[in-house]
Amino acid sequence: MEVVASIPAAISMDDTSVPLSLRLRGKDMTDDERESLRVTGFSVDIEQVEVYRNATNEDHIYRYPILPKQCQPPNQPLRDPHPIHTLYAIGAIVAPPPSKSSTGRIFSLLPKDNGGRYTIGGDNRVFASTGHPASGSECYVLDVNIPITKEPYESDWAGSRMRRLTESSPLFSVRHILRVSVQCVYQDGEGQEPVHQQLHFCLPLRLVHLSAISAECHPAWSSTDAQDKLPYIHTLPAYSQLFHPNGDRKVDYSTPLPLYEPPPSPSSSSFTPSEDHQKTQ
């Protein structure tokens, strides 16, 4: 049996469900085997895996290299150290080595009242040669919208089990996994004991914020409507557009400065005596 699962490339933090499509096909199966195989249902779960570290992740160092150890303390002092740094330097305070380099937690993002189980009703012999479209090379399609919780309903040592963005930083990372389990029953002939099997697999998920949508893509939207619908719009330009790599401010020379006009000289200015001045004379 072949199972092809498809999900969106990214899920918005504002979404309340994750669309999942399962395509089942009985590959290289005889007609008797299609009649004996039944797909009774499937179960899903969306897991959030959080990892907390007290040392930089090796994968993060490989992707974002930092200065070598000879350019870091204690080989090279900090430019502006914290006042308490002196106590560590003279050995007055000794930090014990951590018991382990990382810890984490895993929890489900399904709503509290949803177990993630789905049952295929009716005659669940989806690969039978009669009455179902999954015979031969055709597929039996299962489409479902998996609900995902927005507000946390549990907490533990790390705080509320809230939904977070998929991210990877030196000391903290979050990833999301969609786990799927398809339940199958195979019964070869009458009176035989049915065999129950499960097909397990998982898919990576990415939870992201919506990016800005330009008015050109949606001419019917005004800028105010776009800001109301999309709260996470980047309004500031990138750092590289404002500053050079050395930190100097970039100057836009494409806009010409106004032409310089010298002020009028005193000799060219005319003097008109006032009426009081004429009377005095």
C-alpha cells in the first residue's frame, strides 16, 4: 500500500486548522488482497518540540560561524564587561558546570477536546475492485482539516504550552511535526483471525507569520485594509539599505541638491528714503 500525504509549505500563526490530504493506493496487489484489506481509520497529532540549551548549537555555529576561541574571553577581554565579571576573573565566583547541555519539552497542539482520531465509515475496503475508485492505479483520497489550538490550556516548568513560531536560535529552537498513523485490518478468508497493522509516518511543519501583501496583488484592498488584515507588516527598511557594512550612514546621491544662488550684494540693493526721513531734511 502506498500513502502520499500533502500539507501546505507553511502555516500561519493565525490559522485555526491544518489541511491534510491522504492519497491511498494499492500497489502490486491482487484482487483477493484488495478485498481482504480494509482501512478502518487514521489518527493525527501536531507536536511542538522545544529545545533549551546552555551552549550554542553546533548546527547553528556551522551555519552562522563566530570568531575563533583565541578571539573570545578569556583569551581576549571584552570591550565593555559587566562589573561582576571581575569576581569571576579572580576566582571569587565559580560557576558549576551544567548537568546537561540541553533540555526540552514536547506537547500536542490539538485542542483539548480533540483526540485526533478519524474513522472511515461504511465499507472500508477502499481497495476493492468493485464499488471504490482505488482499484488499480487510481487513489482513494482522504481530506481533513486538523484543528489547532490558539490559546494554551496547560502549563509546566517552562510556562504555558503556547503555540510558537518555527525557529532556530543559538540557545532556543522550536520545530513542529505532524504525525500520522493509518490503521489497517487484513483478513485472509472466512474464519481467519484478522491482522491489525498501523502505518506510521511524520511530516515537518513550519509555523510562520504572514508577510506583507502589496496593493498590486490585491488592488481592491486599501493600505488601511491591508494593515487591519495583516498585523505583522514590516514597515522599516532593511539595515543594509540604510548603512554600509562599516556602520556609516548611506547617502542617497541620486537626488540632486538645489542649485546655489549667491545672496544679493549690498551695492545692488536700492535704498528708498522714508517719508519721515524726507521731512527731517
